[in-house]
Amino acid sequence: MRKGASPPAHLLVFNSSARPRRSPTSLSLSLSISLPVHLPWKLRLLVADRSFAAAFAAAIPAAAVAVVVLPPRRPEEPSVVAVLPPQSHNFHNTTSMDITSPQSNISLGFHPHTAPPRAPIADDLNQEPEDARENSSAAAAAAAAEDAEDSDDEEGEEEFSILGYPMCLRKRKEGESSSSCSSSNLHPPKRAMVETDLEARRASVRAWGNQSLAVADPDIFEIMEREKQRQFKGIELIASENFVCRSVLEALGSHLTNKYSEGLPGSRYYMGNQYIDQIERLCWERALAAFNLDPECWGANVQPYSCTSANFAVYTGLLLPKDRIMGLDSPSGGHVSHGYYTPSGKKVSGASIFFESLSYKVNPHTGYIDYDKLEEKALEYRPKILICGGSSYPREWDYARFRQIADKCGAVLMCDMAHISGLVAAKECLSPFDYCDIVTSTTHKGLRGPRGGIIFFRKGRKLRKRGVSLSQVDEDDHYDFEDRINFAVFPSLQGGPHNNHIAALAIALKQVATPEYKAYIQQVKRNAKALATALLRRKCRLVTGGTDNHLLLWDLRTLGLTGKNFEKVCELCRITVNKTPIFGDNGAISPGGVRIGTPAMTTRGCLEGDFEMIAEFLFRAAQIASNVQREHGKLQKDFLKGLQSNRDLIDLRNRVEAFAMQFAMPGFDI
């Protein structure tokens, strides 16, 4: 058959009307000719003859990919079953098989007589090329030689024609082998058939499994490419976002995603996790080393899917439903996973739905946490868990004071250090590990790892306070956080961990322990201070008047703007910031500020001078927003209409793109 020619169809014929009277024996079907027709790859089941289908399904080779049953034109004519194997150029043009049947001793075969030309059957059969016809004639001649040897036994044969091809129906003789109706030269070697079939299956897997994204799903690929360009051409100032390195991306997109690993290392529900266990144990070790923690005193769980999941696992492990927790109010810079109710009383997060929460707040005049009122509330409310840490607080946390308050009210002290974990690891801020019982974090943001969560918990002998110092107590008085938190993560709240994420986290944590990472975090802080100074010089109001970490809060109310309108102008100029409530405003409806962070652009190589230029871009965006709002109003619909084809906005966007494209993008070449 010529290269590229359609494969021949293999027809197996069974006379459904034949019902022999003698006792049942086996039924032998033999094919000794390749018909000069081929079938399309997509076939339809034309007749659902269940007895037919059951018999042939049990006997058709595994290589066959489709079966078609063609109905008889008249009751006395047989039905036709067409079987199309894949990679037909690898198969012999003749085949035979035996089908054990309790209902027949009939043997079927093609006669060698020359068949008149016939037209294809509807759309299911097409004409075969000339060389395929020549192969068919040769196969027919071989079949003729075999049938000629049995021509003396005419009594047991019945001749008929189907689909334009003469055939014969011959009863098997007593003692005749079920395979005697076909010559041995019609059977390809069994080993060759197995190897051909296996290679066909391997090729099928590779064809599906080894396609690039651009080939497998060009739609998703195109959208992803546009997102890559957006990241490259823009200025990323969302404080919770960062860029990861190529090795982290490679681990995230690796074969580790294939494995189920429910449980912990050494105690998995599924087998085959010996290497996954090694990866997770290594991640544990690197997590403790990154924060300079003694493995005898601290443990870690690296399986949470996010910090919100990690926080809820702590609550689930240590509390009963309706127990009390206490965290920073969301408009004051706290996170909703610490418990939050809207002014109307709506429970926003699972923490508020399943547990009782009461928030503490910042001083409305200074923007700093009011520790005196916090203590007063805590002693009255008596929470089981007192939470420090937030998502929009630009100043240091007084962990020693939190420890004193927690001891007075009998609470477990927990810190959510998601935003400052990079600073903690680099020792560029106070460490919650010196005072807290439990510490949670995200694994991206400042750590520059994959998106996920992590939990640190004290273990071993309990510690007590003398003032703010720590001392050992009785040896048999141990922390019980480890088992309770691990059980809360799995099986209480999650299924199998994401092994690709854990490997990527281990890679990022290895980098966190290096001097280069410490230098990076120091630059993040310098850039944040440079940005704050530049905005203050332009008469912008910052909450608390500046920053001690990686982020700052810009109060836009003094400019008559809302965070929602300002962030939209920035987005159209290729700058991404996020709106945030400022304590005292109606943040649930119209947040009055934006949160700005420096980690992402520091990762791309920006220094203090570059953030001076970024401050100019931000201030210019505020001017454009003020002008549009003055002309079109504050309503979002009218405001957005005023931004269409705005020349000042287009000019600023061009400047931002030119600026951003100077800096490299980690993780991919662009």
C-alpha cells in the first residue's frame, strides 16, 4: 500500500439466519482477502445486534478500534461486521480468528471467484487506491488455492454473495480443527502481532501526551501569552504578589502532580510515595532552617493550599465550634480569615461562620494598633486564640505585648505572618517565633515561592513566661499542637497534598536561606521607604506616615478619590495596585485608599531611583483620575466612560510600558 493510502477494511461475516440442528461446537471465522474498500476512522454502529456484538467483542483483536455491523438486505442474507484496526499498514492483509459459540458449527470463508465492481456503501465506504486493489487480488488468489483443495466436499458447502463478493458456507467435518478452514500462512507470527500492537499503543499515548500547550490548546496558550506580556510590560505593585524563578515554575509543572499522597511522610494512604516522602521531609527541614528554628522545639506542616486554609486548620484543630477568636479588624488592616463581620452583621469568612470572633482595631488618629484597648477587649472577651498579623499594616508588631495579653486571658497566641514572612526569614523585622505558639504564612508573596500555605507549631515541652522571658517547666507537660493541627489539615479539611507545590516550596526555601535573599529583602525595604518618601514629598497622605516593611497605605480621600476609581486608572496605564479600606471610611462600599508593595518590582531589579519614577507615575495617575472625576462624576459607569480615549492616560501608559520593559522577567525569556 502506498504511503498515506487509506488502510484496507477487514470484513468478518456471520450469517445470523443460520441455525444448525446439530449439537453446538465452536464457530470459526476466516478472512482471506482484503476488500478494495476502506472505512473512515470515525465509524457508527449501524445495527445493535446484542448477540452479534457480544460474540465479536470477545474475539476481535485488541488492536481493532471500531466495529460496524451492517444489516442484511433480506432475512436470508447474512449480516456483515467490519473491523478497522489502527496503523493498518503494520498489519497483514489477511487474518482469521475463532469464536467459541454454543449455537453454531458453521465456518465462513471468502471464495476466490472474481467479484464484479460495486459502489461504496453510502458515506461509510470509499474506493481504495489501485495498489490496494492489487494487494486484494493477490490475497484473493491465495484464498482461492486454499478453497480449491476442499472443492471435492460440495455437500457441506453453500454458496452465496454478500456486498457483491461471492462466499461459501461450509459445515465443519467431525474432528476437524476449529482453525482448519484457514491456511497457516494467513496467520502473522504472534510475537510480531504483539509487538505491533504494543508499538501502536505507545504511539497513541505519545501523540496525546507529548503535545506542547501551543498545539494541544492554542486558545489557552494565546491567553497565557497575553498574560505574560501584561506582566512584562506592566509595573506590579500589589503587595501580595511576586515573581517566581524558573526552577519553581519547573517543579510546579512537573510529573509530581501525578501522585496522590494523602497523609504524612511515612504514613500515607497510598503506596508508591517513597520519593514524595523524601521531598516533603526535605521541605520540612528547609522551612525550619529558613527561619532558624530548632526542630526539637518547632514542627511544620507544608500541605495547606493557602494561608486561609492554614488558619482554618489551626482553628479546627484547637477549637470547638463557636469558640472565640480575636484578630485585627479588616478595615484596620487585618485579614478576613481572622474573623470579620460587615457593618450590617454579615459573616464574611468561615472563621466567623463556625467560630465567634471579636476584632480589635487601630487608633483612628495614628493608624497604629491600640494595645491598651486590645488588652481591655481581650480580658473581657476571653478568646481561645489571639491572632496577630495582618494584610495591610505597614508597621512593626509588638509581639512581646501580645504575649503578655495572651497569657493574661489564657489564649493561644497565633501569628499570621503571610505578608512579612520574607522579612522575618531575613531577620529584617521582629520575629513572631520568639513569642508565639503557632505561626502561619503564605508561601508566595515575599518568599517568592509557589502559591500555598504553611503552619509552624511549637512542640516538645511547654514554655511559661516570667515577664516576657521563656523558661522550661515539667518534662511531662508537652505541647499537643502537632497531632491536632496535622489531623485538621488532613483528613479534616483537605485531601491529597499538591506534591508539585511542596517541591517548588522546598526550592524557594533553599533560596531564602542564602545571603542573596537577605540582600533582596533589604532592597525591598529600602525601595518601600524611597516610594513613601517620594509620595510624601508630593503631599500625599500615607497611613501612619510611612512604613517599616514592604508596603504602604495611600489614603486617597484627601484627593477626593476612591480606591476603586484610582486602581482602574492605574490598570489602564499598566500599573497594578489594589484598593483597600482606610479605617474610618465606608470601606465595605467604597474603599478610600490603595495598598502598594515593592517586592515584585524589586525582584525585577528596581532600585530606589526607579521607585522615585514609579511614584511620579502613581501621582500622575491620581491627577488623571481627579480630572476625569471632575468632568464625568464619581459614579463608576460615568467615570469609566470618561477614561475612553483619554490622551493623558494613553501617554502615561506608553511611558509606563517603556519603563517596565527595561527590566528582566524571572522565570521565562522575553
